[in-house]
Amino acid sequence: MQAVCAFRRGPVWGKEGYSMTQAIWEQGYTQNRELSWLQFNARVLAEAEDESVPLLERLKFLSIFTSNLDEFFMIRVGSLDDMAAVDKNHIDNKSGMTAREQLRRIYTAVEPLYERRDAAFSDVERRLRGESLCRLHISELDAAGQKYIKHYFKNVMAPVLSPQIVDSHHPFPHLEGKVLHIAALLAHKKNERLGLLPVPASLPALVFLPGQPGQYVPVEDILLEYADHVFEMYDVLEKTVFCVTRNADINPDDETFGAEEGDFRKRMEKLLRQRRRMAVVRVELNRPISDHFKEYFRTRFEVTDAQIFLSRRAPLKMAYAFSLGEHLPEKQRAALSDPPFTPQQPGMLPAGQSLLKAALKKDILLSYPYETMEPFLQMIREAAGDPHVVSIRITIYRLARKAKLVEYLCAAAENGKDVTVLIELRARFDEQNNIDWSERLEEAGCKIIYGFEDYKVHSKICLITRQDRAGLRYITQVGTGNYNEKTAAQYTDVSLITSNEHIGMDAGAFFNNMALGNLEGKYERLLVAPNSFKDHILALMDEQIAKGGEGYILLKFNSLTDIDVIEKLRQASCAGVRVEMIVRGICCLLPGVKSHTENVSVTSIVGRFLEHSRIFVFGRGADEKMYISSADLMTRNTERRLEIACPIDSQEVRARLHDILYAMQHDTVKARVLQPDGTYCKKPAVPDPVCAQALLMQQAISEAHQQSANPAPPAPGWKKFLHHLFGGED
């Protein structure tokens, strides 16, 4: 798939408008964000194609690729579709393309990805058959299998089916996005009509054959086979499995709400209902159909042929991939999966020691998923029962479906602590979950803040305030990832816990400003978007630019789209500054472009865990300045979200972060290097290959073993008593 590097054409604005952004995309050192994202998802697909990856993991990567693409169409394609209708002349400042031109390039780029997915799925499916895990077609079933499936359809499926025909008396129904349907072209007395049969949500995705472990038939295949029986009074001319993808890009500020809907939670509930009814941006089919049949889809959904995609082999929904291995014997499943890994005891926290107390003595870094999130959760639990803790304040963007964090925060409020939770209801696709948790927290007595109307709160910060004999003490946690117990075992993130007074005071000021709706707050140590983060990051780059060839910038993050940051990185490169970036996803800056980005290198790593941490390094040695952050270098993060970057002062914490960065920089297994033309290439083979994530897993295991061999001695009972009595510290 070829990315757009420079889309050249004549000026589209007036003379005064032919300025920086047009000059940038005409120079050819930037690329379109959407096509860059598709390159990222192609790297996910490459993991499914990689024969060195265990079979069940390859299947999971196919599922991840599919769900990623679903969300891309729902959000990014949906947004571009809206833009094309509203502002036909809007120009992308990285590629010079209009929204409609971007859509055309997207559809063209996506088509071969479907072909690659089909090929990868066929290969994985063939190999899994050799392991007695077989997806069978109806035609492959023996007599006993045919009998069982027929009985299953008649007695289990048929009672819950809701078929419908579409004609003058039966209007076309609303179809929810990503819900599988059977579409049948029907004939009756020389009249044609469309038959629709939704796959009931109550049915399992796969039907396993009795007495034949590991053999299964997808439920949609059964319905497709028996569609003739469902529509038995008609002649079935053609039939296919299909689903639609709807635009789900809803901005809560797009609508003006009445005074009676002043509660923000109610607004979000209304928007979620609206999302389910938005325009179709993609139609997927699982078999070729005639152009005559396809016309029904074009007409009913108002889509073009370019928006209709054919998946010949791979299922349209693949969430089942994560549980399929459960149908194999444990030993066999293990052989087809990644070696098991359990997040370890943090290397900076002796086993058995309280994180709350340890953080009062020194800065502590937790590194997920290599280290467990449990010490942080236990810190909140301990704070909930600590008589010296007066308040807990925290921002929440995404939570797990089952969240111990919420239990502990509720317990703190019920114990009389002042608990403030700034919860973001607009965390895309987690809105309902956050609404539910906000209600639970509110019922327990927590103070709930919903943030700002125009700015999402994406920061990850928690402040515990203690009052003891030593006075007022702050324990501040700042992280790069969500307080999500599930993703903490799947995403790479870092979390700093510090008792630094200045950072604690900044954290307190941040929460006060949030409560007052003040975006213009001043902070001594923390960088806070949208007010100060971007300016400080650019200023830190300017410091390195001033050093010329002695300057150094090392950045690890997820996506780069901010045009001001891009331009500053180009300036740094032109000044001789070495710029190294580890960018998981979108990167709109092209490295290695002569006279522009020759000193820039960009590496992407897609592996077992989702790279999610943001670490920024400016300079070397004694002059080095290091930050961790919740923010990517995207315009939405730098200008339209509440984000925080925290400086790293502790030399021990810096060293641990450099270990992470060093491993990423020297990865020769999963690393892909961005080329000036927008493509990605593997690093050359080396005698001793390095896989960064595997290296960091091993390091975590080794350090945990050392900690368990030298655990912190338990505090004697009398000591605990005296501490409670006099309010002292360990």
C-alpha cells in the first residue's frame, strides 16, 4: 500500500492563504494521517501473516486488524464523510487533499488489505485444521454433522429469528452497525423483493459439533444455508451475509440542547442513541453477488461501489478469535500461543511494602504490563482506610467493566474522605460504561466532575493528600495510561508515584482549576494542555535547536499530526539535531527527506503488547530533560484536550525509562522503520536479534525474583500501633 507523501497541485486559496500549510505539503515531508493510520493497521495485519507468530496469536491479530478497521470507518471515514458534505473545499494541511479526495484514496488503499486478510486467514485456518481446530463449511459435514446442524437450526435458531421482506407494504428497516444479516434476493410470481434475516445476538458466534472437539460452523453460515427454508414461499435467487458500518463520529457539541437537558450525562445518553442511526459509510459482503443484487445495497444505503467491500474467506466479525483456543487441550493451546506472562512485582517496590509509604521516601515507577497495577490499586485501598488521608482526587477516562478502583474510591468516600472524580463521559465507545460508573461513584458520596464542554479530559493523574505530624503531604500519581485493570495487562504504560511537594501542589491546583472550569491555570512543574503543554514542548525543542549538532531529541508516543510540532521537528533536523522517534501509529512527518528531515528517524513497534507509553527526552547527560505524558503529539491532544506531562527528576526513574527506550531503539524483531516514501521496512537481520517486549518481560521477571529473595521486613505490630497513635512515618 503506497502512502501519500506529497499531493502536488496548484494553489487553492487566495494569495494570502498560500502560506505555511500549503508550503509544507508541497515540500513532500508530510503525509496524510488517514493513509498513515492504514499503514499502521497493515503492520498489525503483518503480525497475522508472520509465520513465526504462534497460530492462535495470528488469529487474534486478524481480529484486532478487523476491529481496528471497523473503528477507523466509524470514526475517521465517518468524519471525512461529514466534512465532504459540509465543506467541500477544506484541504488537509499534510497532503493537500480535500475530504472527498481522501475518501477515494482510503477506499483504494483498503481494498488490497481485504485481500491480504483473506489470504492470511486462509493460511491460519489451514494450519489450525492440522491442529484439529476446524472451521467447517456445511458441505463438508458428514451425515451426523448435517443432522445435528439441521436439528440445531430447527430447535435453537428458528424460534428466535426475525425475518423480514422489503416491498411496498414492508419498508426497509433500520439496520444497526456491525450486526450480521443475511440478505436474499427473492422472486415470487415474477416480482422481486429483498429478504432480510438478522443474526440474533442471543446466538453464539460458533456452533461446535458434539463428539468432535474443535470442529465448528459459524452461525451466519448456518443461517445462510437455511435461508431458503426461512423464505420458503419464495425462490431465492441470490444470498449473502453482510453488515453495514455506520458513522459513529459524534461530537457532543454538534447539537444545541434545551435547558431541560442540562445534565451532561443525559446528553451523552441521547447521543449514544443517535449514533446507532447515523449514515452508512461501508457495506461488507462475504460472497460475490451480481450487480443487479448489489444495486439494492447501493440504493438502500446510499453508497458507491467503492464503499462495498468483499471478504471472501475471513469472517466479517472475528471477536471469537480470543476464545477459540479454549476448545483445545491445555497443552496444545499453550503450544499455539505466546508463552504465558504474568505482570510482576515492581522492581522499585520491595515485595510486601506499601506503595503509599514507599512513595513518601522516593519516587517510584511502575511499568505496565511488565509490572502489575496491583500496588497502585492497593495504594488507593490503603488510602481509603488511612486515618491520615483527607482527600483523594483522580481523573478517569476509561475503566474496566469490573473495576476494583471504583470499589476503593467508593470505600474512601464512605469512610469520610473527600473524594473527587473527574470522569470523562466522552471516552469514545466507553461512554455508557463511564455513565454507569459515574452513577455508582456519585451514590457512594464521591464528588463527580464531568470536565469541560469543549475539551476532553484525557489526563491520568491522582492526588492523595495526607495530614500527619509532619504536616500536609502529597502523594501524586501521573501516568501515560488509563486506570483500567484489564488494559494494564495488555498495554505498555508507565506510572510515576511521587511525594514531590511542587508536583503535588501543581496537582492540587489542577483539580481546583478543573472544579472552577479554569483552563488558564498556572503550574510550576506540570505541563498542562491546552494551555501550556504545546508551548513548552516547542520551547524544549528550541533549546535543542540552539545546540545544533550537539542537540538530541528522543520521543516515544502513539501518533504525530500536529503541524506546529512537525514543523519544529523539521527545523531541528535542519539545524543538525538528531531526532529519534518511536511512533506506534500515525506519523505525518516523513523522515529522511533531503533538505528537510535527514536527521529524523522513525521506528514503529507492533508486538504482543500495544505500545501506549509517551516518553519525551530532550538533550543528553546532565542537560537532559525528561517527561512522561498522557498526550500524543496530535492537534486534538495539544489543543483540544486536558493533558498532563510530568517531569522526571529521579535519576533511578530516568534510568528505568531509558531501559525501556533503549530496548525499543535496538529492537530488530518487531521494529519497522519508516521510509521517506511512507512505507515501512524491517531492520536488517542480525546474528543476535532483539525483541524489546520480550527483553522487558525477562527483565521484569528477573527483578521480581530479586525482590522476592529480599522482601521488605514486615513492620512489627507495636510499630504500627505507635504510628497510628502519633501519626508518624516509617
